[in-house]
Amino acid sequence: LEAELQLDRLKPKLSRRVLVLRDHQPAWHGELALAPGDPPLCLNITAYLRDEADFKDKLSPIALSLSLALPGEAPGLVLYGDTLVQAQVGDTCLGWG
């Protein structure tokens, strides 16, 4: 699967408040290799909140999005599941598994 994680996606790219620790970007792109019979895949991506002095908006929620797509070389396959999942989390630690 082709995966894309967008952090603070409702803000313009230059004013996003959350960045991926590894490359200091507001998004992560990657490929997830899945095969029938494999155990569930778990991937941890560490992100951080920029310093308060670097942004003015401290009240609006931080929206994250994760999109999954089949690669172009997978004709005839269909990706099935929820297309929109929303949750409001009051904790500072989020996890996907």
C-alpha cells in the first residue's frame, strides 16, 4: 500500500504546527508491504509540536489524516474499509497500529 500521513493538514504547509521528527516535514510518505497471512503491520512515526513562539494559533485543533492507496501496478485489486475516521483525542500521544 502507498501511505501518506498529513500533520496539521488544515493549515498551509509553511504554518503547520506539527512536524515529523525524522525529517522535520509536515507529512510522511511511505510504502507498506502486506501479504496474505502476514501478522498485522505496526509503524511508529514520531512527531513534535513546534515551539509556541513559532506560531500564533494555539487554540484550533490539530487535524491529522492518513490515506492509503493501492499502487498503480495492482490492477483488479480493491481497497475496502472506512474512508473517513475522525476522533478527538485529548492526550498528546497518538498511535496507529
